[in-house]
Amino acid sequence: MDVEPGHCWRCERILRNSGVPCTGCDMAKYCKERCRREDMFRHKPECEDFAVKRCSNPKCHITGKKLKECASCSDAWYCGSACQRAHWPKHKPTCQEHTESIKVCMAKLRGKFSHYVQVARPAFVPCYFGNSISNDLLKLKGNEWKKTTNPDDPCLMKDYSVLSVGCENLRNVIETTACLPEEFKGNVNFTLNDVDPFVQARNVLFLYMMFYYNSQEKIECTVSTICYSLHLEEAQYNLLVSCLRALTKISGTALAKITDGVMSVSDTDMALMKEVWQGWLNLECRRDKPNSTNLHEQRAKAFADDPIAPMGVDLYRRQIPQMYVPSVDEWLEHGVFMPGGMANGKYDLCYDNPTLTGFSLNRVDEYRDSPKEYEPFVYCVPVDMYPFGTWDYLKAKKFSESSSLIDTYFMFISSRYTQMISAMLSKSITIHFHIGDCLKMQDDLPPDTTFDRIFTSNLVDDIGTLTIAKAMRPLLNPNNKCAVLITQYWNWYNWFPNAIVDNIPHVMDGTYERCLKAAAKDTEQHVPISRFWIQEYYNNTIYFVHYLRADYMCCIQDDPLDLPLVKFQDVRHQEGLRMRDFRRELNKVVPFRFRRNIRPVTLLRGMSRNLEWHWD
């Protein structure tokens, strides 16, 4: 659940006293009875997970937290072996169906994980816009800083280290920096890892631009535009070129000196980034030149070549508040991220933005070892990526709400950049960039380097949880009880058809229709048309539990198909780390899942899940 402790689970207002508790579980709290009633449908799947369990034997009425789950399927709970034996004839078909689905998933995952090649190479086109919601990866309040308002608390004077693996763009670093408590007096040291030199080159470029040109008027707005716009004004383009030329002429050591230690890159990684920066400089970006790179045409072709793009655009336009549709249509047409709109002709956008170019990778065997081998670079932002897609809509509209989505997000993102500039100038943060395979990065770090937070994006989807746990455990700070490893799961439901609500037959038990009605009631503005809207009202936790069991067994050395299924309790303990049980407790840094239906603009994956692992 993504509501801060002490806030209403519906409207997020601060609770007075203990609030109004949910009648079914001891987790959810509301500011008033009306919020509890209105949240009934959305909260129902969570409530089922959090509620006190009852013995699955219908002749038994024992309840309590000491009941034990069926070790085979995790979908039944018993007070003892006598009730389990008595209920077995009825439970057997369901139990066997669940265990068989785990084995099927295990066989498929075994094949997938075995194909992972442990070399530093991008798997997709550069992820410039990001593809998941921005997160505060530190969240001191509620972790190191607990139950106190003392501004002199020692934990507010300490330094913390954060590792972001597969970091993509800078949104998590910027969000973490912006969310630091005002009372915080220490430093936060970020290490950003990604296999893609294009992504890292872009990250270094924007931070360098913010730091070096911090005194330039509205530099935060300039960076916002360059980050997300297809076309630029002459002054913006000239500033970009100036930064690119400067970066191609300095070493990693020089960069650290210029930024007074705020930014650091190894000379080896800097050399790769220089090839990207030089490739951007080599493009003819003046739009009226005959040999112009013509990003508008490339972008239009990308949309035309994607057969599902029209459906995706239509779906997005229908899910967002209708007052935003004109501004979204404007961005889709022009690809320009500037306030005020294009209709009044106030902008002279005479240059293409080279930082939205890179490589277009369709097959793994097309991978090349050097960025310059991809020249000339081409437009490479996927058609389903939007500037406003990965920033939290709730925070953006709270900061500056406008009838234009571009204006709302431009103001919000620019304000985040302002906070980032302030943190860099005060040297309260440092950022180290690393290009390469995360499973081998320990060899590239100084001895005894550890981190208080490790965020691994959705790498477990490709290599498995146990593999990540083995690689990251030596890097997790053993002296911090609040240190946590975060693993993210995006594609788990693909292996379990019944986890997807619109796969449930209509004649089965009315599940689909009930979810549809609940989603329509909560979203109000339209009838949901996507599984991701309906999914929030369907409890598929048991299938995620099954996935984690299959995932774990696929990472052990022996052939998992020849071994008995592991219990879920065994899965929760890996490499000396313990997973927070999402059926009993809340995550403390990144929520187990986000409420999608209150974020109609953010491109949330309706079935994404986040796990937190801490010291056992």
C-alpha cells in the first residue's frame, strides 16, 4: 500500500487519533467512515490478504495469526494436522492444480533464466524516459528516523549510500533527493549502474548541465525541455552543444574536479560516454538543412511502424482526465515539452534534439561493442513512453495543477530539478556512475563498499531473485538494520493465466463483472476498458506466491523438476536476507504495489510488485 503511515488509505489526509479502522483487517485506517465505505472495493483484495486467517476446515472455527498455510499450495490455512487431514478430500483438487501450475511455471522460467548472458550489453533501446514510477529510494522517515521529531536525531546527521541497479534515467535519484527531510544534515551517496552507455551519457550530461550552468536563469526549465522535447530553440541547442563539447574533452578525473567531487565516473566508462556525446554532436540538427536528421519524420515513422500504437494512444487518451486530452494530443503531434502550448507560435524550434537518439536494437545479435558503431544515431524513444508517464501524478497535480498536462508536469519536474541543483551545490549528494553488468560490479567498487538501499529495478524478471540476492547481499550494509534490497517484478503474471482478471470466464463466478463495476465506480470518469484498471479489484496474491516459489527453485543448481517444491516460508529467507511478507506487513521504502486507478496519467503497470529484503 502506497499511503504514508498515519494517513487515510482513501484520501491521504492525516489521521486524527487512531482513525476509523477497516472492519476486516488491522492494516487499513481511514479519516472518516465515508472514506472507509468508498475504499471498500479497492481495499477488498488487500483486506483478504491482511485479515486474520480462519481454519480452512469448514467444521472448525479457529482463527488467529498462528494458523499455518498448506505447504503445497499456500492457499489454505489450518490450525493443526487433524483439520488438514479432515479437509484434504475437498482441498486435494485445488491443491494439486496449484502445485501443477508452479511446476509448469518452473519449467518455463528455467529455460528463460538459462538464456541470460552475463555480459554488459543492453537488451532494449535506451530507456531515456523511464518505464516505471519514480520512487524515493531512501525514505528516512519511518526507517532510520522513527517515532521522533527531534531535529538533532543522530540518524539525520549520518551519511547514507544508495545503489540503483539498471537505473535508466535520473527520476529515482531526483525524487529521493527532493524527498529528503528538511532536518537532514548528512550526505547521500548515489551509485547508478546501467549496462547502457547511452543512458548513462544522458544522465551525466544533464547533471553536468545543471551543476555547471546553475547560475543561468531558469536552467531547470531548460533541462526539462531538453530532457523531453523533440525540438529545441536555438539558445537551448547552443547550450546543449556547449556542454557536449566540454564533456568530450575532459576525463573522468577532470569531471570530478570540475564538479567538486559531486559527480564521478571512471575513465573507462567516460570513454564510452564520449562516443555517445560525439555521436550527438555529429548529427545535423538544424531542421531547415537538407541533410537534417529530421527527428519529426523518424518519430512519425516509429508510430506508423508499430501496429498497436494507435490502440495504445487511444487507450491512454481515454484513461486520462478529459481536460488533459488536448495537451496530450499536442505532445503526441509535436513532441515538444514546453509550457504554454504550440498554438500561439511563441517558440522558434529550429533544431532537433540529438539526445533523443541512440540505437535501434531489434535482435540481440545486432549488439555492437562500441556506441560509435551505431552512428548515425536514430530516434529511439518507444512510442508508449510519455514525459508524464513515470512521475507520480498525485505529486505533480498537488504541486501545480493546470488544464494542460504538459504545463502541470513541466512545473513539477522543473521544481524537482531545482532541488537537485541545490543539493549538488551544497554537496549534500554525490553521484557515481557505473556502466556494466550489475552481477560483476562489486569488482569495480572500492573494497568494503556497502549500501543502505539497493534498488534493482525488474532485473529479477530475467535472472531470478536468488541470483540477484547472491550478487547484492555483499553490498548491503550489515551495520544498518534498516538496510534493504528491493526487487521489482513486472512480468510474473504471464506464467499464470488465472492471475489476469479478464482471463476469468464470465460464467465462472461473476468475478470479472464485479471487478468491472468496482473499477467503474472508483474511477467515475469512464468505464474501464483495460485489464490494468480492473486488476486492482481482483486478488491474485496466491499466483504471485506461486511465481516466487517457481522463481526460487529455478535459481538453484540442481534440476528443480527433480526436487520437491519448496515452501513459501523457505523462499522468504534467501542468502541471509528475509523478505517482508506482503500478506502480513507493509513495505517501508517502496510500496508492494501502487494504487493505479488514482494515477490515471502515470504509466503504472497494474500488476507490478515490489519486494523488500532485509537482514534476517
